[in-house]
Amino acid sequence: MAKAKTVYICTECGGQTPKWAGQCPHCNGWNSLVESVAEASTGHRYQSLAKSTPVRKLAQIEAADVPRFSSGVSEFDRVLGGGLVAGGVVLIGGDPGIGKSTLLLQSLAHLARERRALYVSGEESGAQIALRAQRLGLGASGEGGGELDLLAEIQLEKILGAIESEKPDVVVIDSIQTIYSEALSSAPGSVAQVRECAAQLTRSAKQSGVTVIMVGHVTKEGSLAGPRVLEHIVDTVLYFEGDTHSSYRLVRAFKNRFGAVNELGVFAMTEKGLRGVANPSALFLSQHEQSVPGSCVLVTQEGTRPLLVEVQALVDTAQVPNPRRLAVGLEQNRLAMLLAVMHRHAGIACFDQDVFLNAVGGVKISEPAADLAVLLAIHSSLRNKPLPRGIVAFGEVGLAGEIRPSPRGQDRLKEAAKLGFSIAIIPKANAPKHPIDGLEVHAVDRLEHAISAVAGL
């Protein structure tokens, strides 16, 4: 018997090379080549995802809204952009044990009351899933879980056959790394298997109109395992965030062909599974009996939802020649830049101070609108003087010391007023045209003006 030919496949981009090298020649990734068996040609295995159509003018194509249907979980619908789309393919990833399977089982149990739903498990047996459904109250007498179709299978061809015969409206594949195709000889979870199985499931979804939700494993860095083409081929990419030791989970959309990206869904893990949080701002605000130094409330924007997050800063005298700069939930490099801006334009130096920064509740803030709140918290901790009670702030700080406007400023102010805050320090360009009831707005255009405005309150 002839020896099987081997090739080396990049785990980052999926590129192939006949010899091993330390660096992938396609994407220049280091230590990403793994040995795999070369696949024999099987003819026209890669079929088009859609039928061939003639060339048409853009003006001749009728644009219609994409019809959606609810997943049964309101926070999940928010992240998806309003609900599931017929023929759409969703990829959801996250750390082990964070709640991916629990959320999808709850969603399918709701959908099974009105639509055909199929749960395909490659990691658990039917008895294990039934036991979890019973624990979550989704049994035959629960919330519709008794009508849910279940298939414990890892062979792609059998799964596609079940989808064709059962004709479900929604299919969950848990997980894509456990599925294998007979057309390939490599092991489940390899680059070739993940890429082929995802392509075949996507083709089936587009041709039949079935909504497919795939669970993906993540690497130790937190990104989805497998080739990057896995994220390109699907319509929506969702990530579970949060600490497994905490009861709160965040689901964030990083790609969505049918809705807005960077939407955020907030869930609380309970004994009965994941429950949506109606007022997530309460999770990220500490309840202090009295004002404390180094605390400032930021109004951040996650997709279409404004969130109030408490930013805490601790400034202490450095005991080593090189002071520490540590940020949790915010960008650490931006912290060093903001400290330099505060020294240059506001005359406040922290070169001999350790600066620690934290976003309460484990939320990750990436938008630059957090700059002003961060600097106000640092200034408050440095002077050991608390900010006035009921104050919120947002705005981007430039290198020249200017306060730049932030998007959706009116929505941020309305959310702050609704939650009982009375003072807002905002960029001058975000000043409201009409006064907001119960909210005193201070619009500033320079960092030194913002610090002076807070000192005068």
C-alpha cells in the first residue's frame, strides 16, 4: 500500500505547503503549520452556494427587507439584529462552560412550540442533553422542549440527510469542530474538516432556507479555532464574553450581514439557565453609600444601546523607579497616552505615581469616548477628592488636549437622565439643542476646561 502523502496546513489561513517551515508563506504566521494528510481529488465536491444567474442591473433588482423571526430570547434577538433570518448562518464562540449550549437549548425550546427545530450534538449524548433540559425546566411539561428534535451525530452526510428529510426551520450544530465528512480522511477538528463541513452546511442553508447556528471552539487567546475562512463564510459571528466565576455573560456581535455589529446582549446565569438583563447599566455601577475618590461614571455606546459603566482609578505613590500602568477592561496603551496629554495640557503630572484603572463589572470598553471619564477619575484619585454625586462624562481626548465629540450623544444623555444622573460633562459638539429635564449639562472643548468645570461644582 502506497504511503499517504502529507502536507502542512496553516491553522490561521488554511494555506498548504509541502514542507514544514517556522513561518507560513501565505499569511506570515509563526508556528502555525500542522501536518495533515493530503486529500485526494473527488471531482466536483465544492458546489456553488447559489444557482447561476444572469447579469442584471442593480436598479432592476428589487430590494426587500429580510424577514425575521424571534429566537425566543429577547437579548439574543438584540445581538442578532432583530431575530433569526431564514437561510442565515450564525457562528457563536466562547470559552468552555460559559453557556453557549445552554443559551441555544433554551432558544430552540422556545422555537419548538411554533417551528420545527433540530439540535445536532456532537459532544453530548441524547441522555445528557435531556438531563440538562430537565434541569433548566425545558422538559415535556416545560417551555416547549418536549417538541424539540434531537440528533446525536458527528458525520456530516448523515446530518445533511436528516436536515433534508426532517425539513426543520432552525438547526443547531454543537459543535462544528466535532463534525467530519467522509469525503476527507483527516480527523475531526482539522483545518480541512472544519472548512469543508462549514461550507457544506452553509450551502445547505442557502439552498433550503434553513437557519443554521454553529457553535465554534475558541483558542487560548480567545479567537475562534480553525481557519479564518470559517468567519468569512458565515453571515453572523457572535462571541460570548465574561468570567466563568461570575454570574453575568455578555454576547457581542462582531460580524452581521443582516444587522448592526458591536451589539451587546447581557445575560445572567441562574439555576434555570440564562436570563436576559433588562437594565444592564445596573450591573456596571457600584452602589456607594457616599461618593468616593477615583470613581467616574461613563456613558458608553454598545451598538444601539447606551450603557452606564463605572470607571475606577487608583493613583498611588510609586515605590519603584518605573511606575506601573495597569488597565483592566480598557486599553492600556491609551492610558499612557492620556496621562501624557493630562500632563502637557492640564499641568497634572503622574510620572512618579502608579496608576491602576478598572471598568466595573468585567465589561470591556474599546471606544475612545471613555477618555474624558478616565482622566476625571484619575484626577479625582490623585487629589483624593470625590467627584460630585450624580455626575457622568463621555468624550474623546485628542493629543492637542481638545475634547472631540462622540456618536449618539443625545441617546447617551437621555439614558443618563433616565437613570437619575443630574450632571453631565460632555464635548461641546454634543451639547443638546434643547435642555433635558433633570440634567445639568456642561459642554467643554478642552481638557483643562473639563477639569475646571468639575472643580467648580
